Amino acid sequence: FEEKNIYMMFDPETGYPVYLEDNWWGANDLGNLSTPASNANINRWVVMGLSAELDDGPDPIASTSELNRYIVKLSLDKYNDGTSINDNSNHENYYPFEREFKLISSTGSFDPESGTLINNIGESIFSSSSKNNTIIGRIDNQTMEFNTMDLYLPTLIGFEIDSNKISTRYTNLNISLMDMDSNPING
């Protein structure tokens, strides 16, 4: 029913109200939904996250397919305002989202490649012989991408200059840049 722009839904089986706020609606952007949530003014909802970090697990030399290993996480543990759903101990509407997740990539392999979220997080080990991998994660209607090269790009380039070889007016520096796989970078 609607009264003064306040929407209320009731569970037909229990008769109890369904709270629209603080829920996962199957997508991070509510404007693209065709559910009751798309017609209501909802201030806070759960959003999906996808992250990866380098794994310091077993010796990567054991197999070339395991040269680069990553811990990949799909999560439903944050609200659209960035706060964690675990930050509010008084949160009456919190419950674990037992949703299925799926991970894919055109390179490498996942262990596991799909499963059920545990405490709102799905975790997998991704192994690939390349450092440049696009990982795609999916929960319900929401898909996100992560490129593993983003883990390497923040590395700063450091070098030292021999002050004895610097002239007082001009100094020419010849620098050769290489990517993470020791290939020359041109341009």
C-alpha cells in the first residue's frame, strides 16, 4: 500500500513487513531494476564488491599455470554509502545473503569458480601465467570486472643517479623501461 509516498510491502506467507532499506536488490544501481525497489525511494541498499590481492600461497614455480596467484573476493558486505554492514551492531535488518556467485576469466583458472557466499563473501584462488587478467564476477544481475594489472601499476619506479657523472649545465639520461614480464615499453 502507499500512504504519503511511504511504501510498505508485506510477505504474503508471514504477513510481516518487508524492509526495503538495507537489502540486496540484485544490482548495484537500483535505477535499472524492474522490482518494487525501482519504484520506491530507498536511501540505503547493499552493493556488490569485487577485489583481488596477490597470494603468497604455495611455491608458484611448481607449475607455470600457477605463476601468478590471486585471492579474489566477491562480496555483499557494504552499503551504497560505503559503510560496512557489519559496522552497525544494532542493525535489526541484517542477515547473511546466501547468494550464488560465479567467476570467469579468459585466462587462468579459479578454485572454485562458483559457490555460495559465506558471511556475505565468496572467495576463490585465481591462477594464471599472465599478470594481465580481466576477472569478471557475478552475483544475481550484477557483474563487475577487475584487471589484475591494477595490482602492479601502483609500483613506483626508483633509480639512482651517480652525482659524479652529472655536468653542471646538462645531463642526458637514457632510461629503458620494461613491463612486469621484462618486455620493453616503447613510447
